[in-house]
Amino acid sequence: MNCPEEPCSDGGSPSPSPGQAFRRLNGRLNKWRREPVPFALPPPPRAGTRARASAAPCGVCYTALARSLLVACVRCVAQLYLAGGILLTYLLSTRHPGVVWSWIFFTGLFAATEATARVEYVYPKLFRHMATSILMALSLVLSSSLFLGVLTPEPYWSPRTWIPVSGMILGNSVTACALAAAKVTDALATERQTLELRLVRGANWKEALRSVLRTTLSTSLTPIINALSVTGIVHIPGMMTGQLLSGQSPFTAAAYQVLIFFLIAASTTTTVQVVSQLAVRTLVDQKQHRLQLDDLRARPREEQPPCRGLRKVMREMLRGVSAKPAQVRAMRPVKILDDHDDHGDSEGSTETKTGGEALVKQLQVTLDGHVSPLTLHRGDRVALLGPSGIGKSRMLRRIAGLEPGGVEVEDAVEWRRQVSLVPQGQANLEGTPRDFLKEVLSYGSQSLTRDEEPEKLLEELAREWDVDPSLLSQPWNTLSGGQAQRISLAIAVCLKPEVLLLDESTSALDEATTLKVEKSLRARGTPILMVSHSSSQVDRFCNRRIQLAWND
């Protein structure tokens, strides 16, 4: 048998080293995984074979998932044999603690890389957060088990103890970390409208994201909870099985397995909590209590990173490059033309013919570099006009503090309680309108006493606007567009804000119902800044107009 380091006896080229062979095999597998599969489409089905034809595409389509599974199996076999036959032989016999800790650190980075590749929505610091959470949890668990005497290896850095234990912990941390990051980023990307509806109803960022974090923890910890629940009866873990096969006592094997499971559970829980908090605090502005998702984007399928070298992993960790920055679309400059109001009030005045004090005075609204002061009095009903795409809805969002460039106040939550936005479209809310109102009333900013019960006022508005009060106890997804729009507006009104910001809030209603809604809003006297594409509604309902125009 020829030595791998010696030339072949027949004068051929020297055999590749095990490391070179592994890199070559891994490169071929990754290249093969990215290439398309040349499947041939079947001939058109004959008459009477519709049932079989409907199932045919399942066998001839591009099976990317099956290919990934096959590549993972081949990599698993290669990595186990190479790691077990070469790397572990050296690592388990080393006498240098630095080698042991360096190996554990490298495997933690590799685990973070694989976890990052399983997340659909990414942002630039995602890999750094993954690596931080996994390595922090692993360090805490290993150091605690050493100092508390749970594990007492001799010497304290014994590779035969720490390398297998850290490998089992990291294997479970990868799954939990990927699930947690995927759940948080997916919720922020796909449920933005629902989260922002909670924010504009007076929730702080913790209250708005409470259900997201609860679902994230539940989803991420379900695998380890299930494993703990069925171990010993339904499932015998690999470590315990190996000890039993080697002749160990079942009680000794069970004691070791319980210890390992507790370490895994502690590490998994810590990893999930850390990565969830890091992701949320990056994608949420805690000071202004709003989402900041400009850098959050969906990763293309072809961008799933393959196995990377240590140099590239270290460079990615130091730079935090896991996603390209979001591209900002250039906007045409906008100018704000205030057509003045119908009251004839002078500049600097605090009262108008409609009476009342100035509730929002000299509000600085910024739109594409143009700053315009805005003053609202009680009874004002201001129409925000302009061509489609000019930024009317964006102006309302900036006034509500959902986007930077508009209102920057010390207490954003209290501001949104007083200045309430009714956004365009219907959020995908769970439960019923009554459930949502109860949730809103549980927010800290909405805990003030009122002279009227919000539930009773909601029913009164529903009757005035031709909505059967029994619909308030029906799920949101069973309501029509017009019913959901009226109820959503009624919830905002019954919270008694100082100013209402309406973005096409009657677009799904017929004219008769729209007139009833306008009558109720006019009678309450709450200042309104609204966006509407109905010229007739603007003419009969609004007493002031603000025109936006392109500054070409």
C-alpha cells in the first residue's frame, strides 16, 4: 500500500492529501447542486388520463429539495469519516488547550454559517448575531458546567470531554437558532401591516411584537421540548445507545444522557433568546417605537451559501456581511402647496371660526427635503391632495412617526395615542374586532380613564354606520372589505384621539354609507387630516386643502 505522501510506484502524480480530497469533493457537490436538472417533459396526456396527468409534474419538476438532501447525506458521510479518521485522531491526542478551544470556536462559526443559510429574510448583521448567540450560549453552558463541578475532566481542557459535548450542543443550537431567526425576520417582513397597526393604536414596540416573540420561542424550542418528552420511552438518544452497545450500565448511560440533555436545553434556550433580541433590536427603533426594515430583504434561492472556508467565515463575521444593503429608489422632488383654509384665519392665530385651541401647532412635516409647518384646530378637516405616487400616504406615516423624516418626539407612544392613523388596506388580524379592542385597551398608553366605555361607543358607531353589532364578535377574515374598514375606523374613533389621520378610510363604502360616516366624524369635531381620491368627498367634507405637486 502506498503512503499518501509518497509518489506512486508507477511514477504517477502523488495522491492528494485527505484535506485536498475533501475540498475537491465538496466543490464538486456544490457545483452539482447549483446546476439545473435536465428533466424531460412528458408528452401531452391522452383523453381520460386527467388524474394521472395532474400528478405527472410531481415526478418531472425541478427537485431542488431532494438534491439538497442528497448533497447533505454525501457531505455527512465524508465529514464524519474525515473528521473521525483524521481530525479527531489529532484533536483527541493533543496536549495544547489552545487547539481545543480554537476547534470549538471554529465549529461555532461553521454552525452559525449553516444556520444563516437556512433563513429566508436576511439583513447585514444576521451572521454576526447568529455567531454571537451560538458562541455565547456555548461558552456560558460549558463554563458553568466546569465551575459548578457538573463536568470534571482531567485536565480541565480535556479534548475527549469538551469536543464531543460541544459538538452535541452545537448540533441542536444550529436548528434552534435558524428557526428563531427565520421566525422573527419572516414575521417582521410579512406581518408589517399588522405590527404597525398595533403601533398606531398606542402600543410600544414590546407590546406590538409580543406575539411575534412568543411564537418565535414556541417554534424554536419545540424540537428540544419534544425530545425531552419522548426520550427513554419512544426514543433512545445516540449517546445512550453508544454507551449501551459498549457495555455500560443502563443507569450510568441514562445519567450521562440526562446531563447532556440539560446542557443542550440550556444552550438552546439561551441561543434562541439572544438571537431573537439581537434581531428585534436591529430591525426596530426602540426610541421612536417603529420598524426599520430598509435592510431586510428576501434572499434569492441561488444565494444560499455553500460550505465556506475558515478565512471567508472570519471575514464575514468581522464585517457582518450577510445581505446587501437595500437599494433606495430615487424620488422626484416634491413641493407642498397649502391652498389655505376656508376660515380666513391669520398667520400665527390659534383660533379659527370653527373654534377650539390649536391641537397640532407648527408641526414640521418633511417630504423629500421640503419642510412645511402644519397647524390643526378643532373642527379642521384637511384634505391632502396630489397625484398618485407623490407621497400622500408617506406623509401621513411620517406624521404618525412610522417613518423617519417627519415627527421626532420624546414620547412616540403617547404621540400615537393622541394622533391616530387609520392606514390604507386591512391588516391580517387574528381573532375578532372585540378581541383587538381589548388588546388595544391593555396597552400602557391606553390605560387612561374615559368618560365613555370604548366597547359601548364601538357598538354605537357600528349601528350608525350600518354594521350589525354581532359582527364585532366575528373573526376579521369573515368580514367584507367595507365592514372591516368601518370597524377599523370605529375602533380608532372610540379611543378618542386628539387628531385623526385617515388614508382612504372610506374607499370601500358606497356613497350613502360614506355620508353617514362623514356625519358622525363631523359631529365629533376631531381634527382630521385625510387622503382621498374622491373629489366629491373633499368638496363636501373638507374645509381645508393641502396640495402636493411635483417640483419639476
